[in-house]
Amino acid sequence: MSTPRLIRLSPQSPSPDPALRQYGLIADAIYEYCRSQLNTEDIILQHHLLEPDIIPGKSPDILLAVCQHLVDNHLFKIHELRDGSIGWKVVSRESAQKYTATIRVEQAYTDFLLAVMKDSIKMRHLSTQ
């Protein structure tokens, strides 16, 4: 099986840890492999991700970092299985972008409400003095 075409993740990755960002190309390769080789409704398990020759040395540490990167970018959803293990489902890039945009709008709204509440509390405090 050939290695999928590598593409770059957006530089605005939400992953705060630089160690996770270094795996961006590997994460993209894993993502493209999953999109092209696996059914999007299937739960992806660790062995599915280690089958292609994408993860260097089939390292579990790199695999974990790559999966975390994909989850942080909303391209994988985590699912807990009946046996207590975890698996992932692939999310389309379009859905991931919509979700990210929704989170940004919700965060802006939350920040606005918190600022209004803070100002309201200050105003009440001043009016009672």
C-alpha cells in the first residue's frame, strides 16, 4: 500500500504543544489514509492506523501525538468502546471547519457576556457605596 499524498495543516493549529505540531505532516497523511481507505462510519482502531507505513517506526508515542493533533483540529472524534478502549471516527474537513467557526462564535459571545456581567457587577458595587 502506498503512502498517501502529504498536505500541510493550517498554521493556526489549536494544538498548544509544539511537540504536537511537528507531527502535522504525519497527521495529514494518516487523515488522508483514513478518508481514502476506510469507511467514514467505521470506528478506527490503533492497528488500523499502524497498518500503512506512515507512523515512523510504528511508534505508539508518535501515534498518540498524531491522534491528539487530529482530535484538537476536530478531524477525529474520540469514541470509547465497550471494552474500555478508544477508537476514532474521521470528520470531514468541512465539518471540522464549521465546528471550529462555531466554537469561535460561541467563545466571542461568552467573552462578551462575561464582560457585560463584570461591568454590571462593578456598576452595582459603585451604586451601593
